[in-house]
Amino acid sequence: MKPADYLESVRNFLLTDLRIASHQIVREFEEANKAYIRARLTLSDDSLLEFSEYIEALSESEIRISDYSYHWQDKEGNFLRRWDNSPHFPKLKNAPHHVHTPTGEAEEEVAPGGPVNIFQVMDEITASFDK
């Protein structure tokens, strides 16, 4: 898969996934060996997800998302979770991948995470709908 192919699969996902009530692509670009997308989604429960992904080609058939952030909040703007790979928690297992979760008013916990993409994050969000 090439970065442009992945980007096209994300665009199709945003248009067709029933968990997404509406979306706005804020910025995107694609070149031969890299691509970027930033979008804001309103989900079916009226929560909001803003995300960005920077995609790079590793070979003719392999890509990786080298930089990502997915920020999820409820319809009132309360923080629910953020997945990212900014290198500001280097001592965590699996650094730089980590997840922020709220623990109380204006406080949050940071836990080790793993590489994710928009498809996996939406599956995690959906799993929390069922709780």
C-alpha cells in the first residue's frame, strides 16, 4: 500500500462509517512517499474526535503512520481520551506511543500505548459505547 492509497481508504471511511455523523477535513496533502490528514469528526453519540496522521512509505508496499494524534471529547467538550506518539514520555513502556485518560478535574493519567490508526481508534471508541 502507498501513502496515497491509505489516505484514500481513510477518506472513504469518513464518508461511509455509520459511527461518524459528520466530518470536516481540515488539512491534507499527498506526495509520492508521504501523506497527511487532519480531520474533525462528530460521532453518532455527538462526541467529537479530532485526529491527524502523517503517513510515510517504508517500501513499495509498506507504510507506517510516523506521527499521530487522536483527541476524543464528549459533546460538552470534556476530555475523554487522547492517543499520540509525541516523545514527551520517554520512560513509558512502548514509548513514544501512549494514551492520556482523565482521572479527575484538570488531571489526567498517561499509560503506555501502541501504534494505532484511525480505524483502530474508532474501534476502541465503539467498545466504550457498549460499556
